[in-house]
Amino acid sequence: MKIVSLNVGIPREVLWHGQPVTTGIFKSPTSERIRLRTLNLDGDRQADLTVHGGEHKAVYCYPVEHYAYWQKKLPGRDLPLGVFGENFTTKGMLEQEIHLGDRFAINDAEVVVTQPRLPCYKLGIRFQADDMVKKFLASRRIGFYVAVTREGSVAAGDEMIPVVRNASAISIADFLRLFLTKSFSDADRASLKELYDLPSVPLDWKQYFRERSGV
């Protein structure tokens, strides 16, 4: 498990359907070692802090393994690392294998897995395609967010060393399935009860599932 590419960027204004939009989704790889702080990486910012960034979304991780899928799905398109807006392009950390609450040490920093990434329309801006959000969600290749439990410095090539693995029974893939399901089984409700007990999961997600499931 490692960081293949470390990607940062500051918000920029772009035109989308004739309207100016400010977005921080444009990230570029850097070879520098960068300070990882509680809310983000040095040199990286988010535009709309109501839905992006913050303590539970300090860093977005996206598996490099998914790039091969997208190269087939989007033939002829240039896909530089960081194109999905991720801060860490990771290796060996697929959604089925990463669980809520898992902790990883990166150099002298430490992070904890908090939630999957659900795309907004700005992914469509990055790809200049209105249907990209739908394609991304349908692919189930969504990546995940981590919170920073110990600040430190990180760089491309750093190993992400497990401190706690399988902290819960809920993988990122499971979380997405729970989000997309139209009805909850008894097993799903049991999973939700565990989710509610996880301190790494944001309160707004817990409230969302309580309202939908009645649990």
C-alpha cells in the first residue's frame, strides 16, 4: 500500500455551460514532500467548503488500479494522475479492502478512513461531460476520504502502513451499497448500527442513514 502520486491544487474559475464556476478539482502531481495538516495538504484547497474539505474529508484517495478501467471507458482521453481530483493516487487500496475506521501511518503522519467519495457536478466540469458523475457512481470505483489523526509530511512513494486494519465490518464498497440500496435488509440494519458507533464517520452520514432506515 503506497502513494503513487501526491496531487495538489488551488481553486480556479472556469466556465461551465456559459457560467463561471470556482472549483478545486484540478489537481497536479508534485514531487515535493508536503505537510499534511488536519484540514488539508499544504498547497491544496477546496472551493466550496460546505461539501468539500473539512476534518472528515482532509484527503481524497483514489486507486491507481482504476485508471485502466477509465482508459477503456473513455478511449482517447488523456488521464493524468490526479484527474479525478484525488490528493493521493494510491496502490493496493481498493474499495472492497478498505474499511471505515482503518488507520494508516504515512511517514510521520497518520490518517483514518471516514467515508467514500460521492461525486458532484464538478467532476463533470473536470471531464467536460455532464454524464461523468453518473458514470463514476455507476462504476463503483469511487475512492475514499481520510481524516488526519496526526499531522506530518508526506510525499509520492511513501508507504501507507496499516496501523489498524478491518476496524469495522463496513468496507467503502459496503458503504456505497448501503447508500444506493432502495430497501434495507436485517444485515444492512446491523451494519448501520455498527456504522453509528464509529467515531470516524461524520455525524451527517449517521443522521442520513437513521432517517432512511428508521434504525
